[in-house]
Amino acid sequence: MNRALAFTVAVLTCSPLSAQAQDTSMSFFVTSANPGRGGDLGGLAGADAYCNSLAMASGSTGKTWRAYLSTDTENARDRIGNGPWYNAKGEKIADDVASLHSDNNNLSKQSALNEKGEVIPGRGDSPNRHDILTGSKPDGTAAPETCGNWTMGGAEGAAIVGHSDRTGLDDSDAAKSWNSSHSTRGGCSNEAFKGTGGDGLFYCFASN
């Protein structure tokens, strides 16, 4: 190998861009469980902390995790960094925020895995857990229903959810939406979430 070629290889090998392109470790997951208080996640700070604790328990290190949740003052799409994001099996979910909120993302029942690399049960499974809390519109901006900005876990309130398996009662865009399918019914408790096919789960993204 001549000197010029050796230098080029060394630069490419050591460059941050090359290292970033090769990093396909987990940077996206669906929570495997609700923290225990339904829609009361302790606000965004509590939800972020829960994402980080699940990631650490799964062996993920060196990443800052943010919950994909909107509130009156924050949009979910603005909280999660720039991408790209990969699931626990190293499969790319999306390149960036724009592709995540387009038809070009790779979210499906097979790829929207929890932090343990497990599939989230969806429509047709028992129990169905595909309702994922987001409080968001399809473009990732805030919707009115957010369980009181993620501080309500009882019989009051509601939250917009998406379908992690991209499957619903019909073939509408809403039924196939990963982040904005419908509102919960009967409050913000775990029991209410289960009534429409959910378990109080939410999406977590690495923001760095």
C-alpha cells in the first residue's frame, strides 16, 4: 500500500463521520412496560428518566434517551435528535426526523421492538398492546390529548396513541399510523389504556 493510500484509509477509519455511519447499536425502542401509573409518567422529565433506565438495564451505554411525547409546550419530533435510529437488532428505523414522519420510515410490528428486542403484541394478538402513547399529530407536533402533559393517571383525561404494528380496524391512514391513530377512552389509567388495545407503552429515541 502506497503512502497516500495508507493516509486516506487512516483518515476514513478515524473520522467521526465514518464511526457514526457504522454505529447501528440500539437508538430506538418501545418501552417493555409502563412505569406503573398509567398516563402519569412524571411529566417529560419522568418519561425521559424511564427511557434511560430501561436502556441502561438492557446494556445500552453512552446515549441520552428522550421519550417521544408531546406536551402543551414541546413537540415530540423536536425532542429526539437528528437520527438515524436503529432498533435492538440493528435494523434502521429512519434516517432523520423528516423520514421518520413520512411513509419512508421502517416502523412495523417486526421492527418496533422493545429494549429487549421483543415484538410488541398487536392487533390479533392477546393481549393487544399496540396503542403507544404519543400525544401527537401525524407530523409529530402536539395534539390536545396528553393526559395532562403526562401527569394524569386516573379516570380523567385522554391521550393520543399510535399503532406500533401499523394496523387498526380499517385501512385508513389513522389506523396505520405509528404515532397518531386515535384517542384513549375512559381516562388515563392503565385499565383504560387496555380497553382500547394498549398498555401505557411509549417510544424512546436516543437524541445524540
